[in-house]
Amino acid sequence: MQIYVDADACPVVGIVEYLARENNIDCTLLCDTNHVITSDYSKVEVISPGPDAVDFALINRCQKGDIVVTQDYGVAALALSKGAQAIHQSGMLYTNDNIDSLLMSRYQAQRTRRAHSKTHLRGPAVRSEADDLKFYLTFEKLLQEN
């Protein structure tokens, strides 16, 4: 098992690395050249910039039994299709039961933004310690189950 993190602007890298180290699991952080990431535990792979370049690199590396940390529903869907498990930075586990509805909600939000170019949808809420704890507990359980 290997952990792959879509690390561009990922707020839970520290938690992932802590639990990976505690469980002696290899971890790879993937980012593009616009983000500077260093780690004393994980392997850091810097990918050339380009539309979805990091996403494609991550999916090309992950295999059945791996764990992918991403906030991108498309990346999660591809990881699931390869037999990997995927988790959102909020602690939500992506599953074959919820991925279709998540992709549909993303599609509908994109349509709304395009149709109403002057309409601004709210961004995500400010991250809290409770969000970090929820991710920690869910990720820890996911690691223990594997």
C-alpha cells in the first residue's frame, strides 16, 4: 500500500505524513512547480505545470490497494476505478456509492457558474480544528482497516 496526496494547496499534508510515519507506510506528495513542498518523510514529486498534470501523474502512479488524498472528485473517481481508496481533505470517504452524485453536483455547479458569469458561488468555509480532527480520525481508521 502506498499513499498518494494531491498536495497542491492540501491542508492535511501534515496529518497524512504523521499517520503514514506512525504506520510505516510510504507516502508520495505530488505538486506542480507553482507550489514548493518539502518533506522529511514523504517522497515529493514536482510535476510540470499544465492543465490537470498533477492529477494525471497521480492516477498513473496509483494502483489497487493504494490510498489517494484529494479534493478533486474526478481524481477520486479515477482512483476508485483502479481499485484504490480515496479520501477528501474533509474526511469524507469517496465510494462507488457516492462518487456519481458528487460528480453530478460538480457538473451542475459548473453549469450554474457558466450560465451566470456574474453570480459568485460561496467558497469553502474556513478550515477549523474540528475539520482536522474529523480527517485525522477517518484517515486513521482507513489505514487501520488496510
